[in-house]
Amino acid sequence: QVQLVESGGGLVQAGGSLRLSCATSGRTFTSYAMGWFRQAPEKEREFVASIDWVGSSTTYVDSVKGRFIISRDNVNNTLYLQMNSLKPEDTAVYYCAKAKGIWIKTSTRDYGYWGQGTQVTVYS
């Protein structure tokens, strides 16, 4: 059974940084692309970033380009999201997810496993 466990969320002032981690179980981490999504109150879950199975290709939603960096450690089966220059509009619950294939994906429909989420709150 695949388990995804996020950590690293918290309360941060605008302009600050946080690093989210997603620890995964199972031996198939390296066989799948991974992604980060977020969901603010009363809004739909939105794509944030995705990385392919080897970590050579990434993509981001326009609103975080140049501020967030997605990466993965295929030895320790861990996904990361480095978030810099945080803004109040980044406030949301952040979820990591395991894609259904090896290439980057941007739709929730293309992900089969999800973590429980970690809260990120940015205050001005």
C-alpha cells in the first residue's frame, strides 16, 4: 500500500520561506512522476508543480514560477517543495501526490495517490 506523508507546513510572514517534504512508502517511488497541489478554503484543488520520475523535468503553475522549486530524492523516496518569497495568496493546504505514469502531469485526474495535506499560512 502506498502512503504519502507531508510535513513542513506552518505559519510564515510574507516574503519568508518554507520547505515541504513528502515521505513515501513502497518500492515504486522512482517509477512515477510526483506532484504538489494546494487547496485554499472554498476553492478547488489546484496544481502547483510536478516532476518526472528521474527529476530531470519539472513544470509549475504560473503563479509560483521563480519562487517555488520541486525536487525529489530517489534514494530516500522523498519529494520536496521549496517555497520562497511567500505571499498571503499562497495560503492553502498543500498535498503531495503520486502520478499514474512517469511523465509530469498537471491534472488531479492523473494522480492516483494523495497525502493528507499540510497547512501553509502566510500572513502580511
